[in-house]
Amino acid sequence: MEDQQTYLGVTFDKRLTWKQHIMSAEAKARRKLNIMRKLAGTNWGANEKVLKSVYEGNVRPHLEYGSSAWFTAAKSHHQALDKVQNQALRIITGAMKSTSIARMEEITNIPTLSKRRECKAMIQATKYKSLPDHPMKEILKQLSSGRLKKSSFTLETRALQRKHQEHLPNQVQPIVFETNDHLCTEKEDSVDIQTAVPLLSAKNEQSEIVRKAVTMTMLDEKYPSENWKVLQALSNNKLPQLERTIYSLKSLKTVVQWIPSHCGIIGNEKADKLANEGAKQDQEENAVSFTEMKTIIKSLHNTPQQQDSYHQLSRPEQTIIFRLRTGHNRLNQHLYRVMKVIPSLMCPCGEAEQNTEHFLQTCKLHLAQRQKIWDQPTSIKEKLFGSLEDLQKTARFVVETGTQVSRRTTRRRRSVNVAFHR
Ligand SMILES: [Zn+2]
């Protein structure tokens, strides 16, 4: 008798607590985290973009492997994994320990692990539903008895489904496995499992493409990707609907070609008008395909990356800017209030508390450097959230004043250690 067994890289334990699996995943991820530590320090090394891709490519996969199996595990197990991600975020941003996790997630655009687990579970449930004879299909359909139950894949995914109900289409098309047409014609009756390809084209997209092809709006430059899709669909004959339409049009002798849009070509303007009218009409509500559903679920869980010149800075500049933005830096106010390592929060000038605003805007000790770098009064917003040039100026100001925003002096390091040991 074995208490645990690993199958396809997932460790199953006797009571399905997933503890062993999650612990070994955490250990693996932590080992990989060391790669990131070797790549950058606070003031040197790779920038946020590089570190982020190292994290997403080398560390995070360990934290997520098989998550749709074990995502029902206890919260405390999940938290062990979340901690690894938080550490990685701190390495990526070069932030101090006290910095809030939400701020680091925001700037790096790395979603929480729980959000990603939810997304994966929902996709998995959708897949079960769209596979014609998967044993999970019926189980997912059954109504729950309403009794108190241990959390299970079915219950959890159902709850997630309800949570996002208004954004999700009602029906998923079954995944149909069809044989590839031209493979059949080459060697008749000898289609084996390898030549059978899953046909995963989206139905809503299909009708869109057909309408486009018929009205010849593929000539509109505004949507190059869609045009490309239309041409691709035409050339590989993947959409039977489109093929039929083109066939019925063949009696009219159709020619498909690229021409510039909106420059007074009568036929083109007409086609454009027709297409617009068609788009305004009631669209039949089709069940969406699995791939389309997957895209929808993913978009529910992803936030687009914010445009920010922060991402173009070098490592030392990024650290300085992020620390000034969050207020978690080595200026006296933070060291006194949060880190509790120095006796006073006053600026050496003695006029005010030393925080980001006082340091950047008013402190008289740095007047000369400030005037040298900014020849006219600049708002703090511009200095911290402005263009690439603005941010670089701020970073240069920090370096030239010799103020410790991110670098530790030996004296301070000693005092920090004392504080931690206590
Ligand atoms: Zn001052």
C-alpha cells in the first residue's frame, strides 16, 4: 500500500488534500527563483521585462502545473504558492518588503495565482462540456443535491460559472473531430487517427467571415487581421459555409482582390454600405466553439497592460521610480514609520518630514540639483508618472543628490538587521 502516488507529474495523496503535490511544487519553484536573484539586484541587472518573462517561463509553470486537479485544496496550501509569486514580484520590481502586493501586481501586470487557477478550472469545465462523450460531461450537468458537500471540481466550477454568467455565452459547441478533406482525396479510405484533425473554427466568426466575403468588405484596411482571416479561410477551404456561398456566387463570376478602401471606388463603397447594413441586422445566436469560449474566459481574467514609460527604464531607474511611487523607500519617513529603524522621520534639512514629495519638490538641500535638472517648476505627477524623459530626469535627480532611495549604506544595513532579529 502506498500513501501517495505520482501520475503524470501530479502527486495524489490518500485523502486528496494535495499537500504533498503542492509542497513539492513550491520547492521546485523556489529553486528556480534563484535564477531571478542571480539576474538582478536592486541597482543592477536585468529590467522588469526580462525578469517577468523569466518568472512566467521558468517559475510560474511549477506553481500552476495540474492546477485544475488540485485547485480545490485548502487555502493554506494555496497560500504557500502565492508566497513564492510575491517573492518573485519583489525581485522583479526591486521593491522593499513592506510594499503592497497589489501595487507590484499592478505595475508588472501579473495576475494573482488564484485568478489564474479560476480561469484554468473554468476552461477545463468548458472543455468537458464540449467533448461529446467525456464522463465528466454528465456529472457537470447534474443538479447538486443542496446538501453540504466537500468542495469539488463540479461545485467550484459551477460557482465560477455563476459568477461570470452575464459575460458568458449560454452554449458551447461540441468539439467535432473531422477528417481533413484533401488528405482523404489523396489516399482514399486510408485515413488514420493522425490525419484526423480537430476542426475548431468559431461559428460566430464563421458567419462573420461569410458575410464579409460575400459583401467583399475584406478590402477594408481598418481591420487587417480580419481581412487576413477571410483570405486564409478562402484559401484553405476550411469553412463549408463559405465554400457553399462562394460556389453559389461562382455563376456571377467573382474575383477577389485587394484594393485600397474609401477612395471613391464605387463598387467598394457599395460593398462597405451593404456590409454595415448586414452587421446592423439581428444576428442569429449561435453556440460558440470551445476556442472562442476559451478566449472569452481568458479575457474575463486578464487586464490589459497599462501604457507606462516605466517599462522602458533601466533596472536602477525602475527601482528608484517604483520606490518613489509607492512611498516604500529609504527616505526617513518610511524608515521611521514602517521599518522602525531610525529615531526620527525629519529630513536632514530640519524643515519637514522626509517623504517623496518633500524630497522631490521642496527640500532646500537639493535646490541646486533640482534647478539643474528641471528648468521650470514640474508637478510631482509629471516627475513620477510622466514620459520616459520625465522619469529619467527624476532618477538622475535621485542619483545626483546622493540620496538613498534604494541603495543601503552599511550603517543602515546594520540597523535593519538589528530590527529584524529583534
Ligand atoms: Zn528637506
